[in-house]
Amino acid sequence: MIKKIRNLFLLFLLLLLLGFWSPWNDWDINLLQLIGIDTQPKLATLKVKSLAGNIDIFIDEQNMGSVTADDEFAEITTISKGEHLIQLKRLTEKEGIYYELSRKLNFEPGVEVVIAYDLGPSEEFSEGHILYTAPNFNKDSAPDLNIISEPDDVAVFLDDSQIGTTPLKELELDISKQHKIRFEKQGYDTLEFILLPESQEARDKLKGLSLQLEVNLFLQPMKLIKAN
């Protein structure tokens, strides 16, 4: 009995010591993952690409860095679940020269929110897209796709087949591969990009979510013809 009490006392001292000196804080080990519990990531990622110029990235009005047109993507991987205010501001010597993008976007754990933009002098003379997610009631289903655009009534082509005009709601989306998506409207520049992540593992994380795609087309300047 005395030996048992002594062992418990020694164990208590050991735990107390480890409370002050915790070497596992520097180890990349998740004990819950080792026993198969709570293996889902808790943080989301924001990926931003500049299609022109240097852009500062703000999350909830905090400057989180910048991205240049020469960069592939800027990635911020420490975003908590829920809605956050995202702002993109193009760097310039004078304020107010370029359109500033400002959106409240939803973030889901383990899923990327993607923004690619060319910020011009106004929204009409800017172009780009925003792709984010929202929860779906059917957690095991493939994601549906909802598309809105500025302007409206833009023709949408998925893998070179026209699927309708914006706005579009609850489109079934095959996540076994990436897709090419294109937007066309007379008087505006055509916008085309690849939809969905490259890896199947990343695409599988979209199950049970709704994809929200916002697109902005660049208004072509009107050509003036001088009469003879």
C-alpha cells in the first residue's frame, strides 16, 4: 500500500514537472489523431491571385500581406470557420485610383476560398472571380454550384458546353476531375479559368458543401468612330 502511494506521488511530481517543461509543444504530433479522434482540420485557407499589379490582402480589416502579378498565389492558412470580411486593395501612390474589392465570405475548415482579380479603376473595368463554400444539408452529396455575375445574363460554358446564363443555381458538379469554365457576354471581355482544386483529396473535401462562384467581367471601352 505504501509503495502504491509512493508511486502515485512520484507520478504526480512527474506530471507537475512536465507541466512546466513540455517538450511535445515543439513536436508535430496530434495525440487525438493518433487514436483516431478529431482528425478534421479546424482552419480554412484563403488563396489570392493578382491578375495585374500588387494587391494588399485584408482579413477583418487586418493587413495579412500582399501578392504581386508575378506570384502564383498568396496563401493564408490560419482562418477560423465562419464569415470574415475580405478586402483587396491595389497598391498605388494615390488612394481612390483603383476599385477596392470588399466581400464578407464564408470559410469552412479544410477548404480553400479562392480569389483571382484584376482591380481596375472601377468595378466595371475590373475582372475576376471569387469561389467560396457554404454548408449543404446533405453532407454526403457532391457539391452543387451557384453562380452570380456582374453583369447578369452572362453565357456560361462548362467544359466548352453552354449550361445557361447567369444567375445559375444548384448545378450538379462532378468532383472527380477539374473543369474549365468560361463566361461570355457581348461588350465584355471573356473570362476563363479552371474550376476545383487539382488534387482529388482536396476535391473530396467539397462533399456536403455548396460552391458559391461570383464573377465580374471587364467592360470593353466604347470605340468612337469619327464621321467624315
